[in-house]
Amino acid sequence: MYTPASMEIHELEARSFVDAVGSGWLVTVGADGAPVGTLLPILWRGDRVVAHLAKANPHWRDLDGARALLIVGGPEVYVSPSWYPSKAEHGRVVPTWNYLAVHLTGSVTVHHDPAWLREMVTDLTERHEGKRAEPWAVTDAPAEYLDAMLQAIVGVELAVERVEGKAKLSQNRPEPDQLGVIAGLDDIGSAAATAVADAMRARRPDEA
């Protein structure tokens, strides 16, 4: 990932980011040389990311031992040059796109063991159900039904070798332009615009 130093997300922040997003695109190159991607719910623990996909999805057949890129995307939004005060000064401004993303690169192991699969889906479930007032648990499903569901998936484990994170948040613009972008995003008020504006505020020295 092309990442200027001012836009780099370091590993600790990348871990928090990936945990908050909770999913990512697993991208590999198939046997025919064509790229293949599948969106997966994920958990990043230590140096491993675990996930699963449907056994009916042919993507898994080329995964074991493959090199893979896991793309975790965050909020993203169009940035209008009209928000820059510098537009009125000299007009030398163009549109851009602000976003946050993390790329994880490594090798993949495919798992079929029912015990491994059960532990993985239990961990995923607890991650997302844990804060609910009445959380659903894997053990709430009938045992025979759960066994059938586990037989319909395969597990995926990515051994993370490289972590790349990027927060492109108008760091290349002067402070008045950055504040103009924040104000413009606040006016839009959508979930993505608000998330990007909040991320920009969090990285301002006077907001730290």
C-alpha cells in the first residue's frame, strides 16, 4: 500500500481498527492466474487472523498455503475542493478522497477440523454478541443443526507477516483547509462523513 509517513497507521492502532471493522476482503490469485476476493468476518489475535467461508465457495480450494492480502476498509468519503479556504486565495485545488484502511499480508492455512471450526465461530459470535443485553450463543442452536452448519464451512487462518495501515485525512493540506474539510463533512452528516471528520479531529494536535 502506498503510504506517506504522515498517513501511516501503526500496528497498535491497526489492531483496534480491524477489531472495530470486523471484516475484510481476502484476496488471492487463483490457479488460473485471476485474482479472487471474498468478504469475511474476521478476528485478529496475536499474529493470526481467523475466519471462515462457505464450503460451496470455490475460493477456498486454492487457499491452503497461498499468499494472501486481507483488505480491511474503514470509512471513506469524497472531499470537495470548495471546502478549502485556499480555493478563494489561488484556486489551485482539486477534489480528493479521504479514507482509512489496513492491509494484512501473509500465508493461509485452511481448516476442516470440527473442533477448530467450533472454537472459531464461538469466538466470532462472542465478539459480536458480547455487548448485547441478551446475547445469542452458539450453544443456543440444536447440536445436530450446529454440526450441519459446521460441515458447510471451512476455516481460514492467515499468518500475518506484514501490517500496513493508512489514514488519508487531508494531512497534505494546510490547517485552514483541514478545518474546512471537517466543517464540510459535518454539514453532510452521514455516517461515513461523520466518521472521517471524527478521525481527522482525533489526529489534530490540539485535539490529542
